[in-house]
Amino acid sequence: MRKRLYEFIFFKIMGWKLIGTISPEVKKCVLMVMPHTCNFDFFIGLFCRGIINLEMNFVGKKELFAFPFGYYFRSIGGAPLDRSGGKNNVDATVDVFNSREVFRMAIAPEGTRKKVDQLRTGFYYIAHKAGVPIIPVAFDYGKKEVRIGTPFTTTGNYEEDIKIILAHFKGVQGRYPEKQLSF
């Protein structure tokens, strides 16, 4: 019932399309979501998650998961990051991947909604260290489409791999194109 409501709102009322899907056999992956130029991207993601009807996740600092918001964040797929013991974000996130049977982590590699000149590389190294594929997901406001790409297995050569991954985002227009990464 909830899936039909998401479909009605997303497809009929908002007029968006969803192209591609995530195979249920892909239990762990990094969903590289771009461009991220506004807060509304979060809601686009929630609609897509509800339509695809697979568990999808995100991480946040553990303080976000305290009362009263912790229950809500966990209910929509959130996982708290424990960076104690001097762990960096990449290693703490890899620990989350290793501790779960299913973890499809959505992340915006720009790291902000503001204009950036380059991507943050954490998403790549999380996928590489956790041994999970990267699935590119484009939020194209110009065409009102969310396009889900095919899983990409990292080689360890960021410079070469990112060229292949970014090809999925060619011609994509964020909500605020002036804020999106130029490549």
C-alpha cells in the first residue's frame, strides 16, 4: 500500500521518472547520488527507496541517533558512525558494512549542497575497502528523472575509475545547476 502511495506521488503528482533499479541480489553497495544541490534531494531519495522497496541506508555521526530523533533516523535506514578509537569516517563506515548482512549506503560525494570544485573521495575508498560496488544514481531535475546505473567494482585506481563512474552523470542537471560540480 505504501509503495503505491509513493508511486502515485512521485510519478503522477510530481511527474518524475525512475529509470533503472537495484537488484535485490546486491545486498551491499555504495549508492553515489549526484548532483546534490538542495535539501529536497533527500525526499527524492526517500520516494525512490519506497518505490524500489529495498532497504537503503545512510550514515551519520552517532550523536544524531540520540533521543528523540534516533528512532526516526534508524527507521529510515540510518546507521550511527562510531569514530571512537581514532577511526576516520572511511574506516568507521567500513565497520558498519562489515557488521551488517544488508547495507546499501546512499552518499552524496560532493559532501555539501554548495558549489564544489571536486568530489570528496571517501565514497570511493569506503566501497574499495568494504569490497562493495558503487552504483551511480543521477538526480536529473532538468528531465525529472532519477537514473540508476549499473554496479561498478573499484580497481583501486581512483583517477581512472572516477572517469568511468562520472560518465553516468553527463548532461544531468541538479535542482540548482549553478551549484553542481562541473566535469
